Amino acid sequence: MPDLQFSPAPGTHLVVGAGRVGSAVATVLADAGVNVVLASRSGDGPADTRITRVRADASSIESLVSGAPTSAVIYNCVNPAYTNWTTDWPPIAQAFIDYAERTGAVLATVSNL
């Protein structure tokens, strides 16, 4: 496998979702030396002193801003149950868009489809 170089934007990076994908993204960012905030409903995530873990509701702009008032990038790593997509995704998507607009953050969405 080729050696991939990763040079993230300076500033705080907000990763939302502490499952396998969100935890991996947060760890890669921490390895790259950036300030990482990992937000989840539970406040869980990797036990890594380089990662700040916070509780936040992905469907609430105010909750996201409370967890990270500013960021260079916000990573959408949440994945509601497929049976709940029609109800859960619209407010989550809106909160991410609102956060990016309010803070000027780049919105990066991870997808499994």
C-alpha cells in the first residue's frame, strides 16, 4: 500500500459519532497533530489524551456548538438505524449544515453506501 500523506487544516476538528468510523477518524486526526473534539450522545470514544470527548446531540446545532464553538472541519460520522432514517436524518443533516454555516467549518460526511 502506498504511503499516504495527510495534512489536515489547522484548527479544531469536530468529529461527530464515536463508533468505529468516528473513533478512527478522530485517532487519525490526533496522529496528525490537530486539536480533536469527538462528540457523541454518550461522550464516549477512544481513551486518548489527545482527543477531547464531549456529549452532544447530532440533531441539535446548539448542542454541537456547545461541544465545539468553532472548528475548521466538522465530520459527520453518525449512522442512525436504517429503520429510522426518515425521521432521524433530516434534523441531523440540518444541524450539520447549520453548524458549518455558523462556524465556517468544512462539512465532511462519511457514508457507508
